[in-house]
Amino acid sequence: MNILEAKNIKKNFGGVAALSGASLTCREGRITGLLGANGSGKSTLSKIIAGVYAPDDGEITYLGKKIHYKNPHEAKQQGIGMVYQNLSLVPELTVWQNIVLGDERNAGYFLDDKNARERTTDIVHKLLPTLDIEKKVFELTPSEMQVVEIAKAVSRKPKLLILDEPTAALEKVQVTSLFNMMKELASSGVAIIFTSHRLWEVVEICHDLTIFRNGRNVGSMDFDKDEKDVKKIIFYITGSQSETSIAKTCAETCGETRLSIKNLSLGTILRNISFDLKKGEILGVGGLAGQGQQELMLALAGNFPKIGCDARIDGKPIKLTKPSKAIRNGIVLVPGDRETEGLFSKHSVFSNLIFSKIGVDKKIFIIPHRKLKKECEQIVDILALKAASLDAPVSTLSGGNQQKVVIGKWLGLEIKVLLLSDPAKGIDIGAKADLYSYIVNQVRSTGMSVVLYASDTKELIEYCDRLLIMYEGSIVATLGTEEITEENIIRASMHVEKE
Amino acid sequence: MKAQAHVSTALDSSFFSKYKKLIVAALLIIFLFVLGEIIVSDFLSVGQILLTIKLSSFIALFGLCQMIVIAAGGSGLDLSVGYTATVTAVLTAKLMDGKNENIWIAILVALALGFIIGVLNGFFVSYIKLPPLVVTLAMSQMIQGAINVYTAGKNITGKPSPILQLIAAKTTGFVPNIIFLLILLTIIVMLILNKTRIGILLYGVGANPTAAHLSGVDIKRVRFLSYVVSGILASFIGLLLLGNMGIAFKDMGSNYVMPSIAAAVVGGVSLAGGDGNYLGVVLGAIFLQTLTNLLVALGWGDAGKWTGFGIVLFLLLIVYVSNRRKR
């Protein structure tokens, strides 16, 4: 039975077509994968179904009735639950308070907290048995928050559950429990819409697929009948069947030591970290999510004044106590969360691209507009950055292009060490390939060094010359070029072999 | 051909969205003048317009202080500007004693006072991380206390140097001199904020402090300096205020604090920080003054003025906030 049928949905945002005739069918007890590059319209369609946006045209039938929801609340009451990419939890409340928020029940005149705790425990423990439901949300790691978000949606017993990129912040074990729960929900008759940038996840869990490109359906697959052909799916998503694999050649090009870190420590978050980074090397940082990788990147960028560390660049001792000190020594960071850490969303592409250069150069007083405009145009060319103009606000760009701006703002400076903290998070396959091929080219041709942290292990395997595995703030293993395989990474990450 | 047409419309729309708030403020002013002409006769005349701009110039000057601290973000606000101006005026009136040769001492005193007050505000807000509203409110009370003690039981003596009166109170032909000063200041501020490193840093720190910090900018220092600049400006405005009034008195500056914040809001400065166009603030000040004139002409007096300010603030905030939500 069809739970939901969306037909020929159209939606424009200020003259830009986000959806131009998209359709989607969800059946009872089945998981439907929604795939497409960023800006292909999958988030927009999900939000239309969940009542966040109203469609300009087209019709949606839910449980046999045509629907026009005015807000997400109405949709929720009718059994359409959505887990958003951006979390919607209240940090000051506990896990269980968040989960029952908006769905509190009374016992007499007062709230029935006992019942609320029981309801919460049931669901949360299926996903993550170790999570303490009395903890406040701000104390949780990002992956635990994501689990709470999912639990909150599931607790309303939806008939249609929309999961928009739920796995981006999760660890592998948690992904497995999520998949188990999704299967359980599906077998009880719930229809699920699932989106993810990790193709293997979609292929593993989904019963059928709908693929969008430029706001339109370009393909669909039903795994009852069709083969799980990844190449075909990629072809649908990108519109071209290209394999971009860049050979690793570090062994020959890697030169002398560029950055040497000894005994880097920061409270209990980072413990006694030492490593050498060579010229022209891409050094990966991996391991389970939340083992201090992001903090290591921030520490190397000079974000922690209280850091203890003996650092040398090209043999010269340096201090990493301020971002400006790192930047003047050519160590620059592309942070993990571009919107909150990397960009001035309201400001123009131009202002964003020149900010770092102006920020660290105290000799500049009057901005040489014409010269900088030219430089920025070059940067836009080099990165294949798509923007209406240099004066367009960054918020109008797609996720992939925003990320290019974050990288582009460093290109006016001399980069010795580029720190990349999950640079491909939330950007589509095409933009991801662009980004990495540009970085690899730079590394091979200029001798720039890169430290790369990626939450997707596949990226580490494909691009890294060497890989450090972190566990609870320490480096527990170093894998050489030949040893970087999925199996080795997982084994090292779990830290099975205790010394 | 088609492509060209498309580009030009894109340009037009970006032009309008960029200056939308300025256009709104200008239209509101015109609307008020026309309305005034219809209701009260003799409202719309060159003399009346120049007088309005003259009266609004002090709101606009204090509005510059507000714009700078608001643009730097972190819920920036400076309630102490009016009191800083008063204390400067009270102390320098006696020093100047109506003589031009004493102006330099007055300027040095103004600089020192503004600097000290600004440094204290900036230190507590930026380095101790106290809320700007509370810090600058406390500062206002302390300054007012000092003024009360200083003026207790005696008259405030002294007069401003004639040169200050020339700038702040006299006219050239029929144009008040302070309007020239305001135009010059507007040009200088616009140049500094749009064409120099200072502007880039100020707006960047206000728009996203985390990103600015990770880009190597010392955000605490930028915010600290925004209060120092605000303090020094306020102190110099005190000199002009003295020049305009001819004498110093206990609460000559404090009445400008709320209108200066209102002018910034009417002028399109986002209270969240990271933007602000001084021309907008000037227009905002002129709008508020025109509204006051109209209400006074209607015989509504002081109560009407403040109620009017409040209603206008509400309406504009509703419009601006709903605009942001649509995006």
C-alpha cells in the first residue's frame, strides 16, 4: 500500500527552481532511498513532505488523502516525522526531557516523568545502550545528539519517517544499530525515506531508490527486481560515469620534514601526541568519531592558548597558542563546520575570500580593491567555484561551493600546511571529487603538506599517504601507504590490541 | 541579448536589496514631511528641513557610537555615551572659559576622559565577558554620580570656546555649520568602514566571531577597541554639545542615548552585529527628529515623542525580522 505519493512537485526560491517536477512514492514497510547531488532538491522535497515548505505546484497524497500542511506541527500530528540535518534539540534539557518535549503526558495535575523516562529508555537503548538519559544534551558528543534526535522522531510513532542524512554524525556501531531499528520499524509497517551521502549505506539498507538531479527524477530502482549496481547509481547522480582515482605517488615526492609535533597535550582531550609531517605528504587522521581528531586539527591551527606542545616548522620552533601565529607560519585550517566556523554567510564571496589575508596582515590599511578582485577571480577559476558574482552573499551558494570559499580564503596566503577537518561533510559527490583533486594536485605540484581528518573512512583510504589512528585523545597506530585498508583501519580504531 | 537583460536585472535586484534599508528610511522621511505639510501648514520648507537635520545631528553623532559597538557583535550596545558627553562638557566648560586658546586643553581632557571610559567599558565587556548592557549601564550610573558630586551645591561655570560655538551653533548663509560636519564625518566613516582593514575586521568579527578567530583575528581586541572608539567619540560629541548649548548642565547628554540606539535600528543596523551603514543611521536620526517635530507640531509634547519612537521601533523591527525569516 502506498503511504505517500508526491506527484510533479514544483518549488521555486526567489526565481531559482529547487524542484521542477519531482515525484516520490513511499510504500508501507519499505525504506526508500532518496539520492542526488547537493542542490538536486532532495532536502527541499523532504521538507515539503514534512510541512516545512509549501509546494508551488503538484499534489501530495498521504494515506489516500490529499494534504496541504501549513506547518511541520500539523504533519507531525498526522504521523509524518522528520529527523533534520541540523539538530533541533534544547541543550539545557536532559536526553529524556528532549525526547518527550512537545509530547508530555500528565499524571493527575503534574507531568508524568516516570512514564516519560520509561518511554525514552526503551527507544534510546535500542540505538545506544550506553547513553545516560539523565545527561543534559550539551554534555553529549555530536553522535550521541544525533541518536537523541532520531529517538525523538521515532518516539512519536510515525507512519512515515524522514531521515535526512542521519548517519553523517554517527559512528559505525551506531549506524548498525540505527539500521536495525529502521528494519524493525519497516517490518512493523512504517514507511521510511532515507538520504545519505554514503552510497554503501543506501545500497545496504534501502528497498528502493529514487534519484534526483536538478530538481527532477532521473532514475529509480527497486531492489526486489533490480541489481544493486553502484556504478549505475553514480551515473544517475552525476550524469556521467567517470572514475576519478588519483594515484598515490608520495613515496617519490615526499621530501624532508615540514612540521614536527612533539608531546602535544591538552587536558584529557589530547594526550602526548607526536608526529612528523613531510613536505608534499597527505597525512590522514582517523579512528572512531569523537576521539579528539577535530580537537587535534583545532590545536594545530592555534585555537587553544593553554596547549602544551613542542612544534617546529621547517626546523624552526614555533608556538601554537594563537590562530594568527599558526597562520603566519603557513599553517591554515579548513574547519569542520563551515557555517559556524568558516564563513560570514551574510557577507559577499569577495569579503569572505579576502578576510584572512586582510586579517593577518597588519601592514594593510587601505584595501587594494582592484588587485584583490583580480586575485579572487583567479581563485574562483582555480576552484571552479560557481557563484552568481563576487558580490553575491555566500549564503546563496550551494554547500559544495561554500566549502570552496572556505578553502579559497587561504589561497591568497602562502600555505605550508593545510589542515582539513572533514572537508567533504555534506557536499555532493561531484563537488567532493573536484575538491580532492584540486588538493591532491596542489600537494603534488607545490610540496604543500596536508593533514586530513575525514569522518568517511573511504576518503582516508583513497587520499592519504599515511594514516594516524586516534583513540581517546592519543595516537594508537600509524598506518603506512600499503597498510591503509578498511580492515586495518577498523582493527586499529577499535584499539583491540592493547599494549 | 537575452543574457544581457538577465545580468542587468540581477544587478538591479542586488542594488535594491543592498540599499533597501536606506531607501526605506528615506521614503519614511519623505512620507512624514508630506504628512506634516498636509496636517500642519508650513511643515515642508527648506528652512524647516535644514532645522530638522540640525536638530537630528546629535542623535546621528551618538548613533555612530552605537553603530560601531553594535556592528562588532556580541550584543554590543553603549548606554554610557550620553553621560560621557555630559561629563566632558561639564569639566571642559570651566577650562575653556570662553577662550579659543584653551581649546587644546579641552581636547586633551576630552580625549583622556573618553579613552578611560571606553577602556573600562571595553575591558569589562570584551575581556571579563560581562554583558554590554549591564556594563555600560553601570558605567552610566557611575558617571552620573560623579557629575552630581562635582556639581553639588554650585553652579557649573564656564563657557565653550567660540570656535566650538561656530561649528555647533552658527550657520553659514542659511545652512547650519554642523550639517557640514555631519556630511564630512559620514564620508570619512563610510570610507574607513568600506575601504580599509578596520571595516573588514569590524564587520567580520560581528558577523561570525568564531570564523574571524580561526582566521587569525584577535576578536577580543577588536571588540575592546570598538568601545574605546565609542568612548572617545562620545567625549568629543560632548564638546560639540557644549558648543551648541553655550553652557553645560547636569543631564545635557543623557536624553540622546535611547534615540541614538533607535536611529541605528531605523537605519538598518542589525542588532545581531556584522553590518551597518552610517548613511542609514543618519537617515534614521533625521526620521526620528522629523517624527518628533510632527508630534510637537500636533501638540502631543514629550509623551507623544517617546510613544512615537517606541511604536516606530516596534514596526521596523517587525518588518526587518520577518524579512529575515522569509529567507
